[in-house]
Amino acid sequence: MEPTALQERLARRLPEALGPGVPGIGVALLAGPEVVWAAAGGVADAATGAPLTPESVFAGASFSKPVFACAVLRLWEAGILDLDRSLSDYLPAPYLPDEPRLPQITARHVLAHRTGFPNWRPRGRPLRLGAAPGARFGYSGEGYVYLQRVVEHLVGAPLHEVAAAHVLAPLGLARSSYVWRPDYAQTAARGHRADGTPREQERPAAGNAAYSLHTTPTDFARFAGALLAPAAAGLLRGPTVAEMCAPQTRIDDRLAWGLGWGLQRPAADRDGWNLWHWGDNPGYKHVALVGREHGLVVMTNGDRGLPACRALVGDALGAEAPLFAFLDAFERYVVRVAPDSD
């Protein structure tokens, strides 16, 4: 197959996006639901000089959230979990015993980031609500951890097994896992600080629905592509995908949040929404933007990787993506919890 003009442009731009704090970049391009091109540049580990390849595995950071959301929606389709039932109904004991508003929180609130939880509890402090459930958008990893506990209780299995059974194995995403695997010792892209020095490799033994997925750009792109062609992929039913892509919260005229995904309107005067998400763990910065015509997954193993993602995604679209305005103002979209009175 002859490379397209977009592939050639991305191939030229990829090495230009490398630099201090961005030792390696992997990309995967979708045309409709199909992955049509994957490439990598730079190194997987600045200490060894090992090259980054399209098969290199990254710590996926918040790319974990859409995959987990898909598993939750499969449980919803199976009647195991109700999106609009109190999560408190599913656990034998309250997740937060001293929070009277906890029974208001549902799976829909979690997937749409409307729980009222902060992103993460303050170090050394208990988890508390900072807003009423359902009252406002507030991006929250803590909400995902709460829903993870419910799912693990209902299924009777840990997260990494639930995700493998309901999403990863059905799609053949053989390089992806929510826990560290021995083969990652040879394939993992090590994270790097802003000055380019390598970080210690984290090797999670237990899964976290908000951030512990390890994956490749190609695996994640194949997952996203499966949502564009639900009948062919057999992962979710068409009406479920429509529910996932329906705005649960409007952020502005071109940005919203669905169930597990951010939504971006492709242009101010067009209907429909594109899917997007980003990943931000120490040493790793990623962005995925997926539309009906094209999608691009960009994963980097450096703390300064977001500008590289911005340049490559912008080049693919031919314009600035509104999602980056959200990321620039991210702190506005997190619920704050008042300090304890003592």
C-alpha cells in the first residue's frame, strides 16, 4: 500500500518532535476503524540507547480509563451493573462510611467525571467529596478507583483479569495489561524526566483503573477503532457506543465528556463528536484523538512529551485541537476539597 500524504507528513514530523525530555515517540494512525500505519522514533531508554519500536510498551497512564469504561459498559450490557444505580448498593460495606452523599454516586457519574471527588485525595488525608454528586464536572481518578472496587466485587476477579476477559483478549490486544508482565522487561519504554534522565521503572503488581494500563500505540488505536465499528468488532452494541459518545457534560461549544472518553466537535459548524483522551504519568505523556475519518494515537516516554503530542495531532488535523485548551486549563476542571478545619 502506498503511503498517504498524511503518513508521509507525520513520518517527517516525528523525528522533529524528539528533543530534551522527549527521548522517544510512538504513533499509530487510524483510517476509519483500521490501523493503517505505525511508527516510532528515538530511544526506549536513554541510559542504554535501546531504540523505541512500534512494539514498545508504554505506561499508558489515563489511557487506562477508556479501556476500563468499555469493560464497565460490557457489564452493563450483560445486566451485571446498572449505570444509574447507587454504587453503594453493590458493596457489603460503605466505601466512605462517614459520607452521607455517597449513595448518590453511580457508575454514570464516575465515567462522566461527575462524582464530586477530587482527582486524587491529598497525601496522608482521607478521601472526601468536594462537590455534590452530579452537580458539576470534576475529573477524578478516585472515582475510577471506587468503581473498580465495585466491579471487582461483582465479578469476583481483580481488575487486570476483568479487563483481559472483557476487552483486551476479545480484541487480541496481546501487548496490553493493567499489571506488569515479565516480557515487559524487554519491551517497555522507560519514562524520563524533563532533563532527559531516566526514571525508575514502575512495575505495578495490582491494577488501577485510572492509570496502570501498559499498552502500545497500535494496541490502543485498535481498541479505539473497535468502537467506530461495533458490529464488526463485536465488543459493544451500537446503542451502547452511542450512549458512550453522547455528551454527559458540556464543557464548551466544542468539548464535552461522554462515558469514559472526552468528546471534541471536529469543527464549530459540524455535527458529531470525536473521541479523545490523554495520558499523564511521571515520565509519560500521551494523546489520542479518534474521528470517523482519521484517528491518531501519540505516546511519548518523556515529561516534556505533551508539546510533541500537540504538534503531531495538530499536523494530522491541520488545525489546533480544542482538547489542548482543556489540558492547558486542566486545574479548572478538578474538584477542590477544603482543608480540614483542624
